Amino acid sequence: MTPDPEHHATPHAGSGVAIEPCTLVILGGSGDLTRRKLLPALYNLLLDGLLPSNYAVIGFGRTPCTDEAFRTFARDGIKKFSRQEIRQDTWEDFARRLCYVTGSGDDPNAYRDLRTRIEAVEAQFTLPGHRIFYLAIPPNSFAPACQGLQQAGMGDPPDSPGRSSRVIVEKPIGRDLESARAINATIGGVFRESQIYRIDHYLGKETVQNIMVLRFANAIFEPIWNHKYIDHVQITVSEEEGIGTRAQYYEQAGALRDMVQNHILQLLALTAMEPPYSLDPEVVRNARMEVLRCLRPIRGETAEHMTVRAQYAHGAINGQEVPGYRRETGIRPDSTTETYVALKCYIENWRWAGVPFYLRTGKAMPKRASEIAVQLKDIPEILFSAAPHPRQAPNLLTLRIQPHEGMALRIMSKIPGSKGNTHPVEMNFNYGDAFSAPSPEAYERLLLDVMADDASLFMRHDAVEASWAWVTDILNGWDSHGSRWLPEYPAGTWGPIEADRLIETDGSKWRVL
Ligand SMILES: NC(=O)c1ccc[n+]([C@@H]2O[C@H](COP(=O)([O-])OP(=O)(O)OC[C@H]3O[C@@H](n4cnc5c(N)ncnc54)[C@H](OP(=O)(O)O)[C@@H]3O)[C@@H](O)[C@H]2O)c1
């Protein structure tokens, strides 16, 4: 499919918006996220002419570092991870706007030094003092960081008129409902909700944003988007790699916390939400939030019937041997952390009554893929589906988030030359083929939205807590009723047999991606 030249596309919401000059302060400036994602995203925004005309970026971290060394660190990261190459002219302008402050986030004095440097940089570039603090630090440093910013007069309201502050918070926001509430309360004690941007980078992906466009900018889908026509929905986020070097984090998290609580529930909310009456960020966030409120709780023993958790065992992915999870470096040999979870859930509202949503995610699977598959109901058993014809494959709409971003619609077609034999065929739309420009990275869009004060793609405190409340019920159910024995699946396969049974008892099958 190609874009229709007679109709103009709606402009990208992130462009054409007047963005005020700002100072971006990255707490955790020496970290992996800064190097791999944030600095490359900022540089790409610059190359695409989307950054404000005037800005500065200040890294803050414990590792001692000079401005010059920070620029080298940035250049290396951009060279390795940017989707566009470094151009000398733009690089020089970018580099002179980068600087670094060394300090421990646990030391209140460090924030006074940080403020002094911020003010000096703002004076140097004649910046108005609109500050964005990016908490690219471990979650246990969120509280001291917020308190440090407040004590140094950079919380809310800032102690100098005309200035403003926003704060960006990275995942994970807690590990259960209680800890999520505590983090929200700490940050909320320093910043107003309207200043807080909780990132779920999945929401920054082009194809995730396209879910709303697909549903609400086309007449064809909305009439069938309900329990009358839809049989079930499958949401899959599979990862090819095992736990790599993240053993310490992963042992404490597991697949349910790491993927379902945030990314997958957000995909579910976008797929199932009611049409918002406007694109106002609060209206859109309310619509997503309502889905989370309607999720039927999975409590107590139900957790054992509606969910399957498992660990990967020794296997091979693309010809490479992978050790079992319990044999990975840094993992306890008796670990009960799940590397795979599949579950069935229901959204209890008029639109979705009785429609199962099957969610699954896992590590060490055959490939990296994210997809939402909406399967329509079977046609009546007459005409082409009547005996002796085989049952016709139901229509299936798949939204591919990665890789090969796009969508496909499976329909039945007559086999040429045959009398009436049918075969499923796909109508395929590929983002990459249809639009010549490559999709920006999620962090580009998200950083730009914070600068433009647009919180549509960010998680509100109540959404974070609603999803944690739902996930915490499952975790409690596992703790009190679950067996310590976890099923296994060989690395490089699509999950354990128990997960197949979960969906097959309803007469459906997991998709093979
Ligand atoms: N990396 C990713 O792709 C990714 C993706 C999603 C979410 N996240 C989240 O982003 C945050 C940062 O992750 P990361 O991968 O960048 O971690 P990282 O590589 O370990 O970097 C952490 C950064 O925080 C700094 N830091 C740690 N403790 C600090 C303290 N007490 N005071 C001041 N600075 C402190 C570190 O400074 P020094 O190293 O100088 O000590 C470093 O700059 C985490 O919340 C993580 O969950 C990361």
C-alpha cells in the first residue's frame, strides 16, 4: 500500500508546535540510557530541525567527568546508536551545548552545585529557565533526587519567578502497588502531577500511536470493534535475548512486572479504549485509564487458572546455544522468577463483554516481535463454511509493532481456476514501504512531547497504580496459591505447553509470529 497523494496526512503531533527554549538536565548523565537512547534522540531531533532554537543539555552523575569527556561520551553513543550519521556542522553546535556536573545524587550539596551550573549555562545561552529534569537513575534514587532538587529551589514552585520545572521518570515505577504509590507520593510531594512525565517508551513508538489513528481515522474498523464481531485478541511481546547482563534487576522483576504491568497493559488499553471525544492529553489518558479500571481482577486461586508462568531451559536461538535461566550468571539455581508469562483476561464493559484478551511475553523466544492480533468471529456454517467445505479461517487483523511495522488483514479468497476452493490471503501495509521517511525512535517523540508540554503519551499516576493493583493481585495469587515449580520451555521456542493449553481450551491457538 502507498500513501494516497490526494489527501494530506495529519501533521505529526510533535511538529509544528512552538517549543520554548529549555534546559534539559539528565540525572544519570553517565548511564547507559543516556548514552544509548537520550543523547542519540536529542541529536536526531536536532538533525530533523525539531529541537527548540535555543537549548542546553546538562548531564549529572557520580562518575567524575569534564564537559569535554561528556561530549566524547555523547559522540561515541550517538555514533553507535543514532539512526542518522553525525554531521560535523550540527555536531559542533550540539556539542557546545552539552556539559556535565559531577555529584552524588544522595548528597544535598551536589544539587546546589548543579543549580549553580544550570544558572551559569542559562546565562551563557540566554535561556529562560524552563527546566526538564530527566531521572535516568535507579528507582531507589528517585526520592533523594526529588528532595535534592526541592531543597536546591528547583522543585515546584521554582524559587525564581518566570522559571518552570518538569520531571521525566523512567520505569520501573515500583515493584508492586505499595511501592508504586510510595514513588508517586515522593515525586508528587515535589512536583505537581501536570509537571510529571512517566515514560513508557512503548507509547512513543510510531506503530503504537498508529493504533489510535487506525481505529479512529478509518470508518471500517470501529463498527466491528466489539464483542459482537471480535472473537478474541492476542497481544504478544517476545524477546529473542535471554537476560544478558541484567540478572540482578531481572531476578527481582520477572516477566509480569517487566513487561505486562507497563507495555502490554498500555497496548491493551489503546486497543480496547473507547473513542476519546478529543485529542486533549487528559481526555486520551482518561480513555486509556478506563480500560484499566474495567479489567476483571485475577485474584487468589484464579491466578493459577488464568495465568501461566515459566522459565526458559537450555536450548538454541538461531543456532546459538542458550543456557537455561537458572544457569545464567547471577541467577540463583533455585530461582522462581518467571521469564515467560501468558494470561487470559477480560475487560468488563459493554463493548468487550465475554471477549478474552490473551497476553504473553517471554525471553529467549524464537524472535523479537511485538504484535496485537484481533481475530474476528467465524462466519456461519453455510455457503463456503458448510460441509463438505473446511471451516474458513476467520478474518484476522494484525498490528505489527516490531519488526516490519505495519498491519495485515487476513481475508479468504477463491483459489484461481478452482471451482470454489478458498485460501486465506493477506492485505499487507508496511510502514517502511508506504512512507519514505524512517520512523523516529520512541525517545525522540517522547522528549519532544515533554518540551511541548504534551502528556498524552505518558502515564498518569492513577494509571500506573491501576495497572500495579491488577498485577499485584496476580503476584499475591502466585505467592499464596502457586506451586514453586515453574514449567519450562526450551530457549528458542514459543513457550511451555501449559500456555498452549490456556488458549486451546477456548478453541483458539497462539499465533506463530
Ligand atoms: N538502559 C535502558 O535502556 C533503560 C530502559 C528503560 C528504563 N531504564 C531505566 O533508566 C534508569 C537508568 O538506567 P541505566 O540503564 O542508564 O542505568 P545505569 O547505566 O546503571 O546508569 C545509572 C545512572 O544513574 C547514576 N546513579 C546511580 N546512582 C546514583 C546516585 N545515587 N546519585 C547520582 N547518580 C546515580 C549513575 O551514575 P554513575 O554511573 O556515574 O555512578 C548512572 O549515571 C533506570 O531507572 C532504568 O530502570 C533504562
